Amino acid sequence: MQHSKQQAYQSCQCDCPMLGGPTPDTVVVEYDEEEVDRFIALADAIEAAFPNVVVEGNPEGPGRPGSFEVKGAANQLLFSRLDSGAWPQHAALVEALAAAAACSTSGEAAQQQA
């Protein structure tokens, strides 16, 4: 079943709580081993935007064929190539992570004011 691009970016469908709070310390990417160059390019984009974030690739062994699954805080799925059939847009994923950080910061400020 083909899903829309919007459905592929889980974080774009709702508010920041879907991401589980602040920008994660680690982003995990499961990817098809034939797509190592795509993984490296995404890891470089995320780590350039967020120097404190580590991007791990295939920590549980080789990725499934055709996979490019990106997970953030609390193992939250941010993007799924298996669901969408599309490749992730680096800028959209970086924006989703930035939105999570901004949401977390505004939420902390609101709690301090209460």
C-alpha cells in the first residue's frame, strides 16, 4: 500500500509530543546496506545541524532490503521508506528535529513560568 509523503514524515503530522520531547541524543537509521551513501549523507546533514546528536546506522545488524527507517527519541519513527516508498528529504528531517527542540524549549519555559 502506497502512503503519501506526509504520512512518511510522522513528525510532520502532529505536534512535538509525537517526537517524545527534545531533540534526541541519538538518531538511529536502519538502512539497506546498498544505500550506505544515502545513510552517510543523512548522518552528515543531521550532525551538521545538531553537533550533539549522534547518528547510528544499523545498530542491530544489516538493515532489511529496501529499508531506510529513521527513529528519534524514545524510538519514535520519524521516517519510513518501507511505508512511503520514497527517500527521506534531509531538510525535512532536520526541520522535524529542530521543531522538537523548539517545542521542548518552549515547553520548559512554560513550565518555569507556571
